[in-house]
Amino acid sequence: MGRIFEVRKATMFARWDRMAKQFTRVGREIAIAVKAAGPDPATNPALRRCMQNAKSVNMPKDRVEAAIKRAMGKEMENYEEILYEGYAPHGVALLVETATDNHVRTVANVKSYFNKGGGALGNSGSVSFQFKKMGVFKLKPESLNIDELEFELIDFGLEEMGESVDDHDNTVIVLRCAYTDFGRLQKALEDKGITPISAELEWIPSITVPVDETAAEDVSKLIERLEQDEDVSKVFHNMG
């Protein structure tokens, strides 16, 4: 019985850690969005995206409002978004998105993770050419006419539409558009009364590297180290 309790407690703490990391990431994204275009989501598409993503990770409404208020204060840290590029073991390319108030600390940490994980941090442009930055929207399939929706959204920048499975084995509809069309597609969905589960800007690989199970485990360990750093927002890879 004690062993079962310990396992459950460890699982609970892991869930809390993951939730805390997600809240921190969304909070920094809110700060950056508010600093760039103000606190009104009606006129700030980036802030609307952040608020949608806050819902997707179950961030309480009062914490979202508090994050917006903090971002308006003069004492708020100025976060800077920096993209780091490098290679994991076995030739797998990684893009590491960060939001930091101390780039010296962040680059030192990121470089250390790459070195310890058997990879190498590269220069700007050394990896990103293998990816395409795209807007990615995830929708609940219920009550949606998929064929009709796809036809209607093409005029608003929709490039790809398909199905995926989330972490809970639920089917979701995935829409992709060019980075520059993110705002247009976001507004088109809003005008149709469709609230996405999430709305993200992601780096989609155009070139993939096939890896076996052992190599995938090596790469996953490095990605996990990177994602545990509080300055790291997201990590993208091109494992096939």
C-alpha cells in the first residue's frame, strides 16, 4: 500500500511540475504580447492566442488576468524571445524557443544541455532552414462539417488540414497555415464562432531524420533536459 501511495504521489508531483511549467510559459507569452500590443485582447491577436492557450492548460482566469496586469507594470521584467538552433545526437535537428530576461544565462544553460546530451549548439540559420514556421490550430471535431470548413478556410490562408490524437487519445482536427496568415485564420475561426483548443506558432520540419528506438531515446533525453529549463518555451525536432 505504501508503494502504491509513493507512486501516486510521484505522479501527482510530476503533474504539478508540468502544470507550473505550462503556467510560466503562458505567463511569459502574455507579458511579451501585452508589451508589444497592449492589454486589450480585442485589438491584440497575440494576446487572444495566449488566452486561448491558457485555457488549454487549465490556467485559472484570475491568474491570466493577474499576468496581464503584471505585464502592464513598470517593474515587469522585459522578456525577449530567442531561438536557438543545434543538433541532437544522431543528426537530429533541434529548434529551442526561449523567453528570457537574461540571455547570457539562457545561452549558457542551453549550450550546457546540448553538450551533456551529446549534441552541439549551432549558429543562427544552421538548422532553421529544415523547418517551416506555421500557425497550428487544434479544434474539437464535434459539430464541425470538416469538408465544408476546409473549403471555407482556404481563402483565409489554410494550407493543411487533418486529424491527430492528443495526449488523452482524443481525436482533434489540426489546421496549419503560413506564419504570416496566422491572424487571418484566427479571425476567420472567431467569426465562425469556433474556439480552438489551442492556437500555436510551431516549427514544422520539412526534412525528417529516421532514427531507431535507441537513438530516439537519446534525443528524447536531451529534449527533456531542455524543456525542464524555466527559460525554454518549446523544443521542436525533425525525428522521423
